Amino acid sequence: MDLGLADRVYVLTGASRGLGFATAQALVADGAKVVVSARDDARVNAAIAQLGGPAAAVGVAADLTDPATPQRLADTATQRFGRFDGALISVGGPARGTAARMTDEQWRSAFETVFLGSVRAARTFAEALPAGGAIGFVLSTSVHSPIPGLGLSNGLRPGLAGVAKDMADEYGPRGVRVVSLLPGRLLTDRNVELFAATGDPGAARAQAEATIPLGRLGEPDEFGRVAAFVLSPAAGYLTGLTIPVDGGALRTL
């Protein structure tokens, strides 16, 4: 299938590794150009080298808590590649702990990074995108079902899914799509850390796999291919929905 990605240009935040990087790889493999952003300059540079260098990718070390970052990323896309067609918004997972155990400061910090930074980026990107543009939020299956020990995520991710739906309604008449992607248990650094935090990572992984109908954890590139499709013109009639990428683990319809 031709996804129509050739020469299209996408901004990806939090994409020096993990699911954002896997999506960048899938986009570039189908002929797109990407602007990859993350906070760590060395990791951004390493990601750009893996993606094929400046002909296919450009890196920007930036933080979404900075209000100027989203416009800077959109401008980089148009200045370096001549156009801007879509974005994947991903931020790191917030601190572990139950909702009741998180301090006010932890809630404020998570709100600034996970919630407000993502909303600001989506709003800025949507205003800059032409008809046919697309925005994907990388959220979590916690949108539908709370994950034990991840209270901040359980509190903030569902709100972002509501924001994405609201934005899909608002920007749809302009031809700009907004979709939420809900990764489940995938082999990312984040999930490795969560398994390790239990004190018995092998048992934790086995327990997680037992809840997944496919019987295994997902690979980041499996998520990346789904995200690349959702952002592509081939998915031009998809907007306002949440798409689990979880091996069937969610029990909701």
C-alpha cells in the first residue's frame, strides 16, 4: 500500500528514542522527512544519524514546557523542508506512584509537562497545518483503564484524550485530523524501568504478558507503523478516535 508519505514532513516530539523514534523510522522508510525533538541534545543527534542524516531528518533539542518550542518546531519543518504536514506529540511518562501519594508539586510538574505542554503543541501545530494535516497524541491505555502505580498518568492521560476529541471537532472543518494512540505494554525503556521497579522484572514481565491475548509484549516498531499510517494521507477519514496498540489487552470495546 502506498501511504502517500513521500516528501511529506512531520514533527515528532520526545522522539530521540522509544515510540516516537520508532514512528520517525517508519515515516522515513516510506519517504517522509522528519523533525525530531527531545530534551537531550546528544540523543537527538544520535537519532538523526540513525534516520539517515540531514537529507531525511533534522534534530531540535527542546522542551515542550517552553511555550516557544512548538512554533520553533513548526518553523523548522517549513524552513528546512519547505512544508509541514503533521505531528506526533509524545512526552515522557510521569513519576511512578499512586494518585493519592503524589504531592502537589508532582501534580503541577506533571500537568506542565504531560498535559499543558502537549495541549499547547497540538494547538500550535494545528494552526500551522494545511488541509490534510494530522496530529497524533501518544497517550496510554490508562485512558480507558487505570494502571496500578501510575496515578499521574491515570489522572492526566484521559483528559488529553478528551482534548484530542475536542480539537478533532474544531479543526476537522479545516481538514486537519487529530487522533489519540494508546500504547499498551511495549518493549520501551519506560516499561523496562517499570518492570525493574517491582524488584523482580522477569516475574513482572511474565505477569504482564499473561494479560495480553497475543501472549507477548509489543515491539516499538509495531507501534511506529500504526502511527505512521494514522498520520498518513491513507488514513484521511480517521479523526477524533482513540486507537489502542496493545495486543488486545484492553477489555473495553
